Amino acid sequence: NNGNHSWHDMSISDKLPDGLSFISSNDTINYNDSTGVWNIDSIDVNVTKSLLISARVDGVGSIVNNASLILDSRYETNHGNNSSTAMVDSVPVNLSVAKSVNQSNVYMGDTVNYMVNVTNHGPLPMSNVNVNDILPSDLSFISSNDTSNYDSVTGVWSVDSIDASVTKSLLITARVDGVGSIVNTANLTIPGNYSNTGNNDSSATLVSTNESSDGGIGWGDGLAKTGFPIILLVLLSVLGLVYYRRK
């Protein structure tokens, strides 16, 4: 207030334009983010009152935000400074996600490793980045390399902030519990503006089979995997030799 008397019951109109999403303000009582009106009960001479608004940039290009005084113009001596604008230039950011699995052909019960890479191709840092990667029903979660930020129940990996030209990685270890083609997909969740949505999801596919066509261990599988037929053959040979010597 640069005048010579106090003001009462004045307000300021500051509604965020398209391209900005309201997050918070430092005056939750007097500022209404829906209408954009900030009510100021009174302000004394040579006193400054401030409103801080935090917003997320959702648009691309030049975004202009205007604030203007709402007061009785009969008592206002200078109308030239009753409004002010601020402009931000929003540059789109390009992020991508890539998912891979260390084995494409497995047996049921095997352990596999999934790698999820998130890359910020720039040109600016990005914050509040999440990846949705919930395992399908044919996979059982065992562990991950980021226990603080990956929730195996919801499948959300909170990447948070990532600088330009940086890649962050998540390693998930899982057990294969089903058979057939198993597809696991990771999706990027990015608030705000980004230039390329075509690389915001990625899938990795593996094929799981039983060890034999009937789901059990066959004779050939037993010979190769358990050694049981070989032991049985040796045992029968020994018994045959003992029987022959007794005769």
C-alpha cells in the first residue's frame, strides 16, 4: 500500500490459466484456487502482503498468468499498476521406458530378472515421475534392487526426479508360476508436459513350459535331470550279479 490511508475489503484476481495446475498456496484461508480470488481484509500504509502460489506446468509454450486488483476505484489514485503479469516458457521433455527380461524361454518354477530403464532425453530435468509395473498373475515377486521406492503390491516405482541425459534402472526378480506366454508391461506416469508419448510403455515377453508334455518328469527327463533310472539300472545289475554267483 503506497497510499496515505489504509485499505479494507479488497481482493486480487489471480486465476491460473490453462497450462498450469494449482498445487498449493501459503494462504489457504483467503485464496480460492477455483475462483482465483485472494481476499485481503485490510492493508495499512507502507505494508506489503504476499501470496505464494505453487503450480505444475502442464502446457507447452508461453504461459501468461495475470493478477489484478479488485477495489473501489473512486479512492484509487494510480490505476496504472493495478495489474501485473508473469510469463513462463514451457519446454517439452522427452522421457522413455524400456523393459527387458534375462530369459525368453523358461520352465515353470524358474527365476527370472526383469530390467526397467527410464531415460530422460532432455532437455530439462523432470520430477514426480512414476512407473507402473505390477507383475501378472503368472509371476511371483521375489525381490527388487529398490526396496524404498518400488511397491510390489501396487506395482508403482517412484522414480521421483530424473535429470536430463540420465537413466534410472529397476531390477525385479520373480518366480515363474504359470505356463504359456507371459507378458509383463511397464508404463510411465508423467505429470506436466512431454514431447513424445510413443515410448511411455514397454513390454517383455517370456514363454514358460513344463519339463515334460504331461507336466511331470518323464523317463528321458529323469535320466537327464534326476539320475534315477541310472541308479535303478546299476542296482538291478548288482542284484543280477549276486544271483548269478550264488548259482
